[in-house]
Amino acid sequence: MEGAAREWLCLSACATMSVDRAFQRIWYGRSRVASIPLVPLSWLFAALAGLRRNAYRVGLLRRHRLDVPVLVVGNVTVGGTGKTPFTIWLAERLSARGLSVGIVLRGYRGSSPIWPRHIQAHTPWQEVGDEPVLIARRTSAIVVAGPDRVAAARHAVGLGAEIIVSDDGLQHYRLERDCEILVVDGTRLFGNGRMLPAGPLREPQSRCERVDLRVVTVRDSLRSATPLRGTLPTIYAQARVTRAVNLVSGETRALHAFVGDTVHAVAAIGHPEGFFAALEQRGLTIQAHAYPDHAPLAREHIVFADDAPVLMTEKDAVKCAVLADARHWAVPLEIALDEQDERIVDALLERVLSEAR
């Protein structure tokens, strides 16, 4: 029975991955023709999203304001843009100011019977999702997960949070916000520019002109991405991978130590190709294994016939710790800004905090 369950999990993951890859080709391919049959559905999605957004704007749907400042970090596309690493960076920046930071997020695919849920480093990821546990391990913030962002934020405030950062909260308009930060993948940008399901957009591209700050994530040199149009403040964040941490021993090893031999690279994230490219840019020769975003990985997904090292994203390592052996390594994704862009972020934070006083 257990074997049948594992087989079903593998087949389910493969099927989901096939569908995901098909949409990725449609959204980010060079031809826009493949998306044409889906355009009527995208019109419907855009209309419904617009009605909902306007209902909050005119007061037909109620927004809830907290007694502490709220910063939202999000994107207008589905899939990975680097917002969670930036959220971690931002939380550390706020903590350095002496603030008690609360981070709220959905807890995607979590099976917890109780929401909102205070997340700690030892919280089972199956109950709350992988990203909340990762953030709890990487920061000193008060991390709270739950599908109701308002309830989660209030819970974090009740636990002592003096400022709230909402991860992936741009479209959660029930929670009133003092600042919106949009994160954009500098390589893929907005794909074909169409709304779901014909394209990757959750909201029209014009939404990018109604935020306080735009963060473009790049995986090589800073400012190498295609510039965004408009006059809004825009900074560039370098998403770097430089080291690996063994899941069993805790040993830290520089990535260049893996150069010269083929390694397995495992990623169940929104844009696994970005992780693979980052490893290759470090000179590694990889055998790539991509799975759907947030997929519940089994041992069959991370154990291979040879003894080669297995490198995975830090988010996937949260799910694989109990399955790992000495071959398995987590590769943290870290954000770096130049001094000029750090000053832009600091000025924005100072404005938000001063307005809240």
C-alpha cells in the first residue's frame, strides 16, 4: 500500500509538471499564438480581478487597518520572482533597526486544522507549508501563516510584532497597507504580457505603476536586467548562491568545491530553471530534476542510483530533512543590494515608520 502511495505521488508530480511546463512555454515562449485560445478566459479573469479590486477601492468590500505599519511584498505574475528571499532580507533590515518584525503568509498547501498558526523552526512543514518554516528558520521574525491575512497579521501583532511584512500579499486587499513593494524577475519579466490563463499576470501590467518600490531580481551582475518602464523607484537585487549546507551534518561548503564532478540539482519551486542556471553560473555541471512548485517530495525524488552529491533549494530542504543522507545539500538563495539601492530602501522604511508615529 505504501509503495502504491509513493507511485501515485510520483505520477501525480509528473502530470502536474507536464501541465506546468506547457503553461510556461505558452507564457514565456517567443510565440504568442499558442495563448490565443485562452485569451477569452483571460478577459474573464481580468474582469473579475478588476471588479474585486475596484470593490475594495470604493469601499464595497472592507479593508482592515492594523495599529502597526504594514508592508506588502508581492508580484503580479504567478511563479517565482525572488520575493521570499527579498522578504527575508527586508525582515533582517527591519530587525537591525530594533523592531520586532512579523511576517505573514498564506501557508500554501498546509493541512493545519487551526489557522492562523504561529510558525517556528520545528513546526511540521506538512501542516503549514514549506515557505513559512523556511522563513522561521532564516529570520528572528514572528512568522504567522493562514489563509486570512488580516487574522494572521492581528495574531502576529498579538505576539508582539511592531511592523508587519506580508509575503505574497499584493492581491490581498482586505489587509490595508502602508507600503507596497513589487518584486519582478529580471529575466522573465511579465512573459507574454497577458492575464491568466493566457499569460502569467495576476493583475494588469499597469498595476506595476501603483506601488511604492519595484525590486528587480537578477542572477548575475546588478542592473543587467531589462529596465522597467515608468518613473517609479526601482532597485536591483542580486540573487546569489555561494554555499551549500549538508542536511545531515550541517557542514557548510563553498559551491566551487563541487566543480569538476556532475551533481544532481533538485528544485520544486516556481522557476526551477533559475536555480539550475545559478548553479551552472558557479561552474557546476548538473543533472537537473525539476518538480512542481511546493511539490511534496518523496525519497524517490531526491535519491538517485549513483553517489553524486544532491543539491537542492533551501525551500525543498525543509521537506527533505528526514529523507536525506550525507549526499544531500541545501543551497541558500541570498539577496544582495548595492549601497545606493540600500539607501533607497532605508529611505522608504524611514518614511513608513515616521508616518506611523
